[in-house]
Amino acid sequence: MSTDTTIKGSLGVPMKRKEDPRFIQGKGNYVDDLSFPGMLYMALVRSPYPHAEIAGIDISEAMKVPGVVAVITGKDLEAAGLGWLPTFHGLDKQMVLAIGKVLFQYQEVAAVFAESRGAAADGAEAVQVDYNPLPVVADPFTSKKDEVLLRPDREAKTNHIYHWEVGDRDRTDQALQASEKRIRQRMWFPRCHPAPLEPCGCVAQFDKMGRLHFHVTSQAPHVYRTAVSLVTGIPEDKIHVISPDIGGGFGNKVPVYPGYVCAIVGALKIGRPVKWIESRTENLTSTGFARDYHMDVEIGAKADGTVTALKVSTTADHGAFDAAADPSKYPAGMFGIVTGSYTFPTAHAEVDAFFTNKAPGGIAYRCSFRVTEASFAIERGMDILADELGMDPVELRRKNFVKKEQFPFPSVLGFTYDSGDYHKTLEVALEKIGYQALLKEQAEKRAKGELMGIGISTFTEVVGAGPSKHFDILGIKMFDSAEIRIHPTGSGIVRTGAKSQGQGHETTWAQIVAEELGLDPQNILVEEGDTDTAPYGLGTYASRSTPTAGAALAMAARRVRERARKIAAHLLEVGEGDVEWKDYKFQVKGVPAKSVTMKEVAFAAYTNMGQNEPGLEATQYYDPPNMTFPHGAYIAVVDVDRDTGEVKVRRFLAVDDCGTIINPMIVEGQVHGGLTEGFAIAFMQEIQYDKDGNNLNTNFTDYLVPTSLETPHWETAHTVTPSPHHPIGAKGVGESPNVGSPAAFVNAVVDALSPLGVRHIEMPVTRDKVWRAIRDAEAKKGQS
Amino acid sequence: MKVSIKVNGVQYEKDVEPRTLLAYFLREDCGLTGTHVGCDTSSCGCCVVVMDGDRAVKACTMFAAQADGHEILTVEGLAQGGALHPLQQAFWDQHGLQCGYCTPGMLMTSYALLKHKPNPSDGEIREELAGNLCRCTGYNNIVKAVRQAAETLQAAPATK
């Protein structure tokens, strides 16, 4: 039958992206691009005070502003039973609009609805709010004292939110005491913000039958639908959530924000569509921040460098509401990955979180929940231990790595690492960067007093939440899903519960399906983000798309193939058992000449299916049996100017192992992007608050993100250790470079400064901090 | 107030509020939503358009009134007769975009750069693009894309 010999594999091919033609022509479809007849604009009134009672709100002047249609306040929402919204892990609730008092600067106080963007802004200016300032708690250590109770609305009259721990405390303490070498270091992973270039926003509208259509910048549209139903009481079938093109998310677009609720309420109350697009300042000051972990890291080791114990105690600053988007049972996310790539016989990790008068959040910024913090702690800690031991940090890592024959590896803190080859990945990196030559160069430079540093990070991530027995959000288990429909002429449409924000799903999902079915990926349309059409899924964050939705997709494709096999048997006039799938075609076993293509089968599924079920489609829900554990070996080479403190990243090599690679071009692009954000976190990005609770980094002139000028040239390479439980062996990669690189950068700078006796430097490693570290170290040397 | 601005070869006569920014004039009055807004401080460059043939301007930092009587080229005007502009082709070929939000601004800044400097070095490209932020790509591939486009345009100087 078939004479088509052109079908080729689609997996591992650097296929150009299918979504790009619309983006390069300005034909993207972002939320702010939408416009509907009669649409109103919403602007929010925000608090200038970090902590204050609200004595009164006067909206009368605002209502006189031409174009202003309505103003709502917290009292209005409270009266409607919409005063508070649940946070995703269900441990707290957050005010939609301030009720009685404000708890952080820029908190939402009132919403103004108007005929134009300008009128809404004018109306917001005209709302008069009387504040009585209250004492401000601007750090978790002050909060801990409970002298000022920030959340009297909660049952527990304390600022302490939760205590979480894992591991054996007593055994770890004993092992630390007995250890021949021991290090202890306080590390602060500072508060930063993902700052996707497209701010958050939405358009809410009710149709003539009272059904809500909600376009929103959401990384998890199905969860939004359920959350909106739970908050507003609108039955879920009356809610249609659409995530159109999203201009970057990086975790920032996972939580449900107060502005969304206000827009929905406004649309319902006024009976017209309402658009709300936050400004950059609103984005940086009120939506999900990340990190803000103060970590005390202790490692014990034998004199030969064999590690014996790890203990990490963390004080976490969660801001005014516990809005961290962590799975219910994991308030500190996957922090238990803190033992990293090493075989610790015992370990203990604990996190205590506190309220402060700062913006709420604690989202997973381009990482699986709290994995970046954990990776930084262990990778920085290992370097400090190497320094203490007088040992090459590479040698220390080699000595303590989990060996490839130990996989699946049960970590002492409870994870089962699926697969890996840490030694190999490190060796590839050392070879490629020319480690020995760099060490020689460094020794020569040091002899001349020049400061050159080499920083290593050999991290292990845990991604792809997750097995439903462990992970849920708002009670919804963290499975994912995929649906495939193959049309009569051999093209098709694919939908998943994930949602691309730049990851390139329109291309990679098509490649997976094309590979499994022997079809042309150019004719596989991928559609995501519409809750009316896509199967239920938990969305895209925590590198979970490929491990969950990607797996569901491969399995759905295999279901399609099994249905197709029956039709192929009918076409080939043999029993089903005599048909095999080979070289992307069905053929009669042992008779390659007798074959049919999937395209031919697809046509037959609608025109000549014999006794078989017509049509060719499948849906698959997938509950992963385990997480996936991507890993990598990163090496940074820096030169530090002794007089100015300027750090120049001369080289950076990332060797990633993310299992099977679907599209090497996209993987490389993701690694470049993640490294740039890791570079930003290490050297530039920080949301600072002064002691009075004022946010000091409220726009892109104060919150520095790297431009093309600062960003280094990135070198990349890969090893491939497939995940044993993933249908195609893929693990996910988008976040690895952001997780693994900050420690490599900081390790490199500290290594450069180590001849001066510098042992640690806090992020962001600014020129100023480096200069002070050099000055202080030299002054100390001068004294001794 | 009335403004008359030629955008992508089409004359737009509109009555706008004096405070209307050029970016919102393009997006909301002309319906050309390819020009994006990503910040409030003229920092991100998502809104860059080309004025009078070769000048890259941030449309969020200009009033529509300031463009009165001028010609504006936006990302929607780059492709001609269904054929992608060499810059668009190069961004696609070199994987110079991911979420796509910064892309229109990157393209328009690069367009103006190549008008002034047809054969820029990597350093010159990076310097010129320093007013355009990208959170996804890490810039390496964007630089490659601009270089590819420069080569294509030099090989076929008749192309726009």
C-alpha cells in the first residue's frame, strides 16, 4: 500500500518554532491586546503605608471624575462575602481589598472602573483614604518576637505561620558534633521578583446568559476556574477561563491576584466587560515575589572530605499573607532536595515562616518550589567545606556524588532520585571548559595578585509535581492531561492541561505526537489555555509541563496508535497481532513491503474503518509515579577588579542532563534564558525594603534586570540520562539553569576573593559589596 | 486634539486626548497591538517603533501629538507582500524569541540600527539593544539574529 518513505522521526530535531510567525509579525494575542464593545478599564488604589488602620475611604470625589462609573472597596466586597480569597496551598487567605487595615505598601485598597484607561487612573487618584499608621515589621527576625501582631484575623495569635521539618534532627546533631570538620554559614537568598515583561492582567465579562468569560495571564487556567468558582460561588460550568499568549510567567502568573477578583466583581456589578492591566510598579510591588530565605547551613565531614551530616535551618519571610504557591502538604515546597547530588548519611532541614509588612508571595521563580534556595544552600555549602578542608571543590564533589549505579537513589530526606550520572556530567564540563588549564592560569594570576575565580555548581533538581499521593493545590491533585484528535487527512489537534508562556509547547508537543504517530509535526496544531476545550490540568510551572502533560501526550498518542493498529489490520487484511509499528508505519510482521502510514489509517478511520470504532482520538490523564530529577554541572570563570570590585564573567559553561531532549534548539534557548535570570539574581536583582517597610525597587530603573550589555556569552552542552518512568524519558529543563547557576556565580566570586580570606558574600553580588569585601579583607590582613 | 500620523503607510486622522501616548495611540486608536508596553519608566523597550524611516523611539515615552505629521513604522509594517523582513526571518531562524513580548521592540530597534550601521559588530549590536529588555532568551540568539539579518540585507541591498 504505502510508498511513502519520507516519514522521519521528530524527536530530538531542532525544529524551528511553530508559534514564531505570529510573534515576529506582531500578531500575538496577549491579554492587553483584547478589546470588547463597552469595555471599561479598572485601576486600583494602593496603600502608601506598609501598616496602617483605614479610618475611612471617601469615594465621592472619584465618582465626580468624568468617565468614572463605579468604585468598590473592601467593605463592599466583604458585604458580598468576597472580602478574602484563599491562597493556593490553603494555609491562609488574602484580603482582596483592604478591610480595616493595610498590611503592606502598595496593598490593594479600592478599585475604580471607568470609560478609559486615563479616567480610571484619574479616579484612583481622587479616592481619599484616611490612614492611621501602625508600627511596621519589616523583617522576619523582628516578626518572630511577636511584639506587633500583624494578623489578628487569624486564629493563632502569632506572626509565626508554620514550622516544617524533614529528616532526623538528633542523629544529624550528633553526627555534626562527631564530625572531624564542620562548617556553618548563614546565607540569605534575598527577595527577588520574576518580572515577566508582560505584566499581569485580565478582561472579565459576562455574556447574555450570565456566563463569565475570563481572559487572564494565567499559568494555570483550570486551577483559576476552580478557584474563581470557590471564591465567588459561580458554578464552575458558568466560568470560562482563557489564557491567551502570555508574555513570560516564571511563576509570577501562578497565583490568583486581588485585581482579578475586583475585575470580575466590577463586570458583574456594572454589566460591562472590565479590563485590568497592572503597571510595572504594581507588578513589582504587589504580585508574587520569590525567595527571601535566611538559611543557616551546617555540614559535617571526615578529614578526607567524606560528608557525614547536613543541617539547614531557615527563617522565611512570607510577607503579609502566606500566598506562597506551594502544594498543600509542602509549605516549604521541595526544600528537602537540599542534600543535592551527595550521599549524606543523615540530614535535617527545617523552615519557620513569618508574616511581615511586605508584599505576599514566595512563588517558585523559574524553579520547582523552593528548589533554587535549597540548591544554593548545598552548592555554596560544599564550596565552603572545600575551603575548610583545603580541598579542590571538584574533588570534594566527586568524592561525595551519588554514583550512577545507586539510582534509583533514596535520599535521606525522602526523595527517590530517578536517574543520573553526576560524575559523567561533571567530567564533560571539566573537559570542555579546560579546568586544569584554568587552575594553572589562576595560580599564575594569584602570584601576581590578580583576582580570578572558578565557580562550580553540580546541582540536582526535583521537578514535575507530581504524584497525586503527595501533591495538590487547593486539594486538586497535581496530575496533568492531554487530548489528541487526528483528522481524516492526517493532520490533528492537540490540547493539554499545561499552558506555554514562551516554552514553545506548540512546537515540542507537535514533535512528541508526530514522533509517536509518524505524522508531520507541521500539521499538528497545539492549543492550550482554554478551559472549555482543554482537558483539566494543573498548568505550567515548576518544570512540570514535560514531566506531566508531555508524558500524558506521549501516552495519549500511544492510545491513538493502538486504535489505529486495529484499522491498519483491517486495511492490511491481517489479524491485529500480525501488525507491527516500525519505521513510523504499520506493517505486516516481517513483510515491510506490506505497510500503511498513519495518514492512510487516519483517512480510513473516517471512511473505511471496517468493524472498528470510527474516528481517531484519545484522552489521557497522567498521574506521575515519581518526580523527575534533572541535574547539571555548571562552571563560571570570573575576573574581579581589585580596585573597583567589578566582576566580569569571562566564561560560563552549563552542562545539563534533562533526560531525553525533544528539541535541542528550544532546550538551548531555555538554558540561555535561565542562566540569564540566574546571573541576574546573583548580581543584580533584589527587592529591598527599608526598615520602615518601604519598597525600594518599584520599577525597572531600581529593580535591575540584565540587558544585552551585561549578559555573558553562554556555552552549553548535554549529557543524556533518560528518566526511567517518563514515557519518552524526558525530565524538563526550563528551570535548571536558574536553579543551578546562582551558586556557580557566587562560588566563582568567592573563589576569586579567597586569597584575601573572604569566605562568603551575599547576593546580589554587586560591585559595591565586592569592593567592601576586598577593602575589609585587606584591612583585616593589615591588622594581623 | 486632532493628530495625523502615517503608520505603516496608512494615514490615520484621529481625535485624541492630549495625554495619549504614542504606544496607546498605535494599540488602541489604530488597532496595531504588536507594539507592547512592559514598563512605566521607558526601560524595557517593548514599545519601540521607528519614526521617519530610521529613528528608533520608545512609543511609551512620546505623546501621539509629538508624532503628528510624522511617519511611524511598527512591527506590523515590516513584512512586505507576504514576505518576512530579513530581521523577522533571522529571529525565527536563530530562535531569537520565546514568549514574544519583547520581540516587536527588538525588531524595530534592530531595524533602525541596520539603517545606520549595516554591518555592526556583536558589541555594537549589544550596545544598541541595551534599551530593550528580554527575560527569556538571554540575548545570545538575538545578537546572532541581528547579525544574520545584517548579512542578508548586505547581500541583497534592494531589500527594505
